[in-house]
Amino acid sequence: MQASIDTRKYEFNKLQKRLRRQVGNAIIDYGMIHEGDKVMVCLSGGKDSYTMLEILMSLQRNAPVNFDLVAVNLDQKQPGFPEHVLPEYLDAKGVDYHILERDTYSVVKEKTPEGKTTCALCSRLRRGSLYGFAEEIGATKVALGHHREDILETLFLNMFFGGSLKAMPPKLLSDDGRNIVIRPLAYCREADIAEFSRQMGFPIIPCNLCGSQPNMQRQVVKEMLAEWEAKHPGRLETMFKALTNVAPSQLADRSLFDFEGLEAKQRRMQETRIDAFDLLTREA
């Protein structure tokens, strides 16, 4: 019995260290957090945001820079939303937090046609509310809990349905230039996050607005990626690496690469080229 307990504890410690390492590497690689930053951690009540908050709190204690964390939950006034869960959890953790109340639920239900998914409008309203509140409280960074699979799913959603080659960057400047958004879980596997969340016993709050919608495009892509990974383990890791190793000259976006100027480049290269045969002839 004791051996089994020790094994589980050992495996959990490995998992926690892996997540801490991956989050730490993402923060360093993309310069996500700097000295004096106030990081607004967007806490939805799902496994991803709970994990993000926990790992950031852990890293904060030993980080080489000083930064503050403040958790923010957007109460969208969904029917049956357990309003007590997050305040009780955050009070017990001793985390500074705000509960932002915005009735986006009614707006989404009113504006979304019957049979259509609510995700796009809900996401826009939620993002706008959170970004605006970040300014109010003086947050310098807005942390979202998107993980590796979220980023890959977005890549394929944009390819299949949007005709664009883009995903979710680990760090970005909002369109209006007012907020810097970071995704500390960018390097983390969803399976690791789910297991960490289970073992931590986070009080998960399900999303009743969109979680059970049938025929969601994202769910279809998620299942496709899961099938690929099951048949070819490691494929998702390879695909994610591809996002960090982009060759614009091998794609077709004229705004990213000067295809029109290739002839001029060729002429310049030819003018400065040293022909080995000519060099040998001159030396003789």
C-alpha cells in the first residue's frame, strides 16, 4: 500500500515539475513576464485556468523577477452558475481576485440564431470585457489558459474554415494596442493539464453555454488531432514545433516574402559569386 502511495506521489511530482518547466520555458522564450508586471490571470473555473494560476503562483515564489498576480473571473450570468465556488477557492488560496459581472449570456442567446454555435460572439464579448477590466486595474499582462492543443486546433480551424494560416501566438498585442496577452500554457499538453487538475482536485465549473453544443467545428478538429496522435504518437509535438519553425519563402504569402524580387536577388548573387573553375584558371 505504501509503495503504491509513494509511486503516485512520485508521478505527481514529475507531472508538476514538467508543467512548471514548460510554463517557465514559455515565459522565458517569449518574454511573457518582466520585473514589476501585474499579471491578470483570467480564471474561468475550468481545468486549464486553474492549472495556469497554480503554476504561476508556484513560479512566482522562486522567479528571478518580481511580479504580481491577480485572478479575475467573468461572471457571464449563465443560469445555474455557482457564484460561490471561485470566491471560496481563491479566499482559501489567499489570492487577490475580482469577480467581474457582465450579462453577456443574455446577449449571446439573443443574438445567436437557433442552431448556430455561440462561441464566436461569446468569445468576443468575454475578451472585450476582460481587456477593458485589465486597464481598469492596471494589469500589464493578461494571461489566458490556452494550451498546446488549443493552439493547434485553432491552426486547423483557420486553415479549414477561414482560409488563413494562423493560430494562437504565445504572446500578442491586442488589436487596439492596449493589452499584451500571454499564454503561459502554450507548451503544455492537455492530457497533462487534465491529470494535474484531477489530482489537485480543482472545483471545476462546467460551461453550460457552449460546452455541450453539437457539431462544433472545434470539437471535430479536436477529435481529428486526437486520432492522429493515437495512431502516430508524437505527431502533435512535431506539428507544434512546426509553428516555431516557419519558412516564409516556402509558402505563398506575398506580404511575407518578396517573390517579385527573386530575379534581382539572383542577379546580385551571381555578381558576387566566385566560380571555382575561373579561380583555378587564374591561379594557373
